[in-house]
Amino acid sequence: MSVKNIAIGTGRRKTATARVFMRDGTGKIVVNGKELKEYFTSIDLIRTVNQPLVVTSSDNKYDILINVSGGGLNGQAAACLHGIARALTQIDPDSRTALKANGYLTRDSRMVERKKYGQRGARRRFQFSKR
């Protein structure tokens, strides 16, 4: 017997990408093979990941399997949030308004600015010397 995915969502933030697979279940969230609390040790990051489920009041309805890669923990948590929100809209189109109002369906497009040639960083210049 295979477990059937109800919805699949892709979430992104900075350089992190999260693939979210939702199934019927009891509210268990697994990130990269570990429990949510094991992977994201900070309470703030755990709260970030759970936000779309709390807003749509579906925290104990689905089991969620997340594969996340790239970026740091903060970006990965935000990518998970984005992916879960997208998957929830596939399951229940009525929840879209609540998720959109909280800004969970919008990809945070802020990225690190690239380093330019002839400079020390993206905007930092070398020290100017008049003499």
C-alpha cells in the first residue's frame, strides 16, 4: 500500500527551495527525514513553518513531508512556509484568501546582491587614498 500525496507545493526564499508533500494524517511534519522540532531547533523557526496551518486551522489534518535544500535555516523555514501555503491552496481553494491576506503566497524576492568587480563587496569600496 502506498501513501498518496494530496497536494504538492514548492516554496522558495533567497537560495532555499522546499518541496512540500501533503498527505492525510495527524499533523506530523517531517523535514529532510527529521522531525520538525529536531530540524528547526529555534521556536521562532518552528512557529514560522506552522503559520499557514494555524491560519487555515488545519494543524492536525495533514501529515507533511518536506525536502528542503540551499540557504540557511532562516531561508529554509520561510521556503517551507511558502511551500505549505501553496499546497494548502491546492487542497482547499477557499483558504487562499486567508493565506493571501497574511502574505504567505507571495515569494519573498529579496536576494543577496552580487559582488561587483573592482570592489570589496556588493557596495563596499576599497579605502580611498588622496595621497
